[in-house]
Amino acid sequence: MGDVKKWGSEDFWGLGYEFDPQWLLTPAQQEIQEKLIALCHSTLRENAIESDKQLLFPRKNFEALAEQGLLGLLVPKELGGLGENHVAAAMVVETIARYGCPSTAMCYTMHIGAVAAAMLRYHESDVIQDIMRRIDSDCLVGTLSYSDPETGSHFWYPISSRAERAEDGWKVMKKASWTTSGGFADWYIVQTTSPDFAGDYSNLSCFLILGDEILSDPANWDGLGLRGNQSGPIKVDDVTIPEERLVGPVGDGASSNDEAVDPFFLLCSSSCWNGISMGLIDIAKRHTTQKKHVDVGMRVCDYPTIQDYVGEAIIDTNTARALVFQMAQGMDKVTDNCDWSIHADTSVLPRADMLHWMWQVKFAAAKNVAHVSDKMLHACGGTGYKPALGIERYLRDGKAGWVMGPTNEVLRQFVGKSALLGFDSLDYWNQSVNERVLHNEIKKLDTEAKKKLAEELLAE
Ligand SMILES: Cc1cc2nc3c(=O)[nH]c(=O)nc-3n(C[C@H](O)[C@H](O)[C@H](O)COP(=O)(O)OP(=O)(O)OC[C@H]3O[C@@H](n4cnc5c(N)ncnc54)[C@H](O)[C@@H]3O)c2cc1C
């Protein structure tokens, strides 16, 4: 790889490799990155404008990514994939978001999450192995469908979904309020309560659902940013699927969340937000170094204020990137470089122990992109406010970072609460009683009210 970052036949107009942590990438990963930047130049970035304007799912970009083998980035070489690791996944998403198309980067994030959930339990599954073998040749886009209309950003709580045993397999009902690539993906990993569900919402199972088994209404999708990512509601309406489409054992949902879906979503979505931040800084560099104020004979970049904006944005973004890549390396270390064969023993869940670090990764990247997009808009002035420069689109795309589940409100509470009260206090499925609150409230009742409450409880 050359030392100079290229944009087509010319030198790249944004920040060069001197501000990228290139030393973290293997030679093979640097080659993937270089080819991908070239693809962003020739194809992805132009399509991003079209996707944003017309709410168009970036299928053309996925076809281009598939030609480079990137849909199978994490698929082992023996199944025809690139056999890459967590660092590569973070780098690829960041590169797509920064130089190409943030909507594509988010759809790719969900694809990687779905690949991870499937690969976690691919060992004895012919149907998963078949998809993985054809993932690039047939451009098979995957996604995750978790969020439930009744529980909002508590996406681990699928209250309005269920699965039952059927004669030849499973009958699955899934109502999802948001699904990236919804209606456009070729395969979906969906989570419902388990077929043996008896009221315990931590008893979850995952199913593989194919594109023609879901109901969606893409025409109704609209959003502030990431407009090409088509995150509309979908429904799997009591569809009967074959036995083998259960992903992992019955009741594997919580383990699958902690070991595959959450770590990869948090890693890759954070890389998307960092890519958007870097993309904004790139645009601001190009604009402020070209725009002149004739009266004072200065370019915008000559003002110390603008230099401070850019300096702070680079420092903050590289802090967020450093945490992403540190955790990617950490997960590579505990999984023998993302070797899926270690999970043949279903109790091997090394990423799950790092989840509270991944919460921090996403919080930092999503918080940063909101700040950086604001400051790069300020640095570019009124010209940045107009769509033509590209700042405006990246700013809208970056806004999804904070609100996507797990939202930043939820994450900072997870981190603070677990640090102060222990991990059990998080009580994802609303099962443990807060005795302190209970007694405090009862203390406020007078004797008569206590008696009434006791009678009501006894009657129950
Ligand atoms: C672009 C985009 C793509 C998406 N793609 C997918 C996808 O592919 N698959 C998928 O399953 N989902 C997806 N989602 C859904 C996402 O993960 C959330 O489920 C969704 O954004 C929740 O929206 P809501 O309006 O229900 O928020 P609400 O849950 O109603 O949140 C409203 C506010 O309450 C806060 N809040 C919620 N719970 C708590 C709490 N316990 N403590 C403190 N504050 C709290 C929130 O942080 C927020 O500020 C996507 C969302 C977006 C924006």
C-alpha cells in the first residue's frame, strides 16, 4: 500500500493516512482498505447521494461490495469467505461510512451482526453453511430484526413476538418496529420468545427467516438520516419454517445477544459513527482550505478558530476510534482471531465478558459524532448548511447514533448502574424486585391503606 491516500488517480483531498491507525491493520487488511477506498470513489459515494434523496436501498453498493468478497468478510476461508477478524470488520464499516455511503455502512453493520449470529451456531447447520458459501456470489444480504413495537429501544424484550412447535418445524410470529434493510434483505435473524415460553422473557430463541417470508412496507419508510437504510417495520405472520431454521438451541437467544449480536452491532455501528466523523472532517478540510476571504487575504483554514475546531474534532474522533480498535483487538485475542470453530462448544462465550466495554465504545462514538458534525458545520459556515457540500447529509446520518438502541441514555445508565450496584441490578427482563423502593413506598401508606393493599394482594 502506498503512503499517499489516493482518490481515483489523484491524492485524497481529506486527511491522509498520517491520522489513521494504519499500524493496527495487517497487510491483507490494508489491501482490503485500499481497494475499498477505490470502490467508494468509483461507486459507493455517488450512490449515497441517490440513496439519500430517493430513500433508495443501496443494493447497487452491496453488489459492488460482494464483488470484493466483503459480504463474507467474517466467513471462514473453508466456506469461501475472507476469514477476517473484528479489527477488519471495524475498519471496513468505518471505511464505507467515511469515504462511501453511511446508509450502506449501517446496512452492512446489520449484515455483519446477522453473519455473526449465524456463524455462532453454524457448526451443525446445513442451511447456514449454504448461505455462507453463496453469500458473495449471490449477494445475500442479511439483517437483524429485534426491536419490538411494545418495548421500543429495549430490543432484547420481544413482547409481541412468539414461536411455537409446528408439525415439521416452527411457527414464528415476529412484529418488529424497525429493521434495517427491512423488505430488501435476503435473510433475517429474528428473535422471539422460545417455543417453550412460560412467562420468562429471558427465554429467547433465534430463527433464520428468508426474504420472501416477511411482510414489509418500504414505501412508508422515512427518516432524518441514513435514508437509504430502509429501517421500516416488518412482520413475520405466523409463518411455518423448517426445523433447521432455529439458530442454535432453543433458549439460546440471550447468549446469542451477549456473544454475537451486541458485540458486533456495538463494534460496527460505532465504526459507522467514527467513519461519519472522519468524513465530516475530510469535507471540512477540503472546503476550508479552498474558500478565500479576499478582503483579508486569508483562507477559512487560516483562522486559528477553524484550526481549533478541526484539531479538537480529530483528537476526539481518534480517541473514539482508539477505543473501538482496542476492543476489536481484545475480541480478536479471546476468540483466536474470530475463529468461529471455538463455539462448537456452545458454552464458550468469551465476547460476552467484554460487553460492558462495548457499551462504552458505542456511547463514545455516538456522542462524538453529534459534536463533530455540529462543529464541522460551524467550520464550513453557511456553505456547510447547504446540501451540496455534503456536511448536511453526514450530519443527518450521524444523528442516528445517539438514538439507535441501545440508546446512549440506556448505555450510560448500564455502565454507571453496573459499576455502582453490580451487573445483576441491570435486570434486563424486569424480574428482580427493588425492595428498597417497595419498602419506601409502603412506608408512605397509613394503616388503613396498608390493610387495603394487603387484602388486594391476598385476593390476587
Ligand atoms: C436508523 C435506525 C436503524 C435501526 N435499525 C434497526 C434494526 O436493524 N434492527 C432492530 O431491531 N432495530 C433497529 N432500530 C431500532 C432501534 O434499535 C430502537 O429500537 C429504536 O430507535 C427505538 O425507538 P423508540 O422511538 O421506540 O425509542 P424509545 O425506546 O421510546 O426511547 C425514547 C427515549 O427514552 C429513552 N429510554 C428508553 N429506555 C430507557 C431507560 N431504560 N432508561 C433511560 N432512558 C430510556 C431513550 O434513550 C430515548 O431517549 C433502528 C433505529 C434507527 C434510528
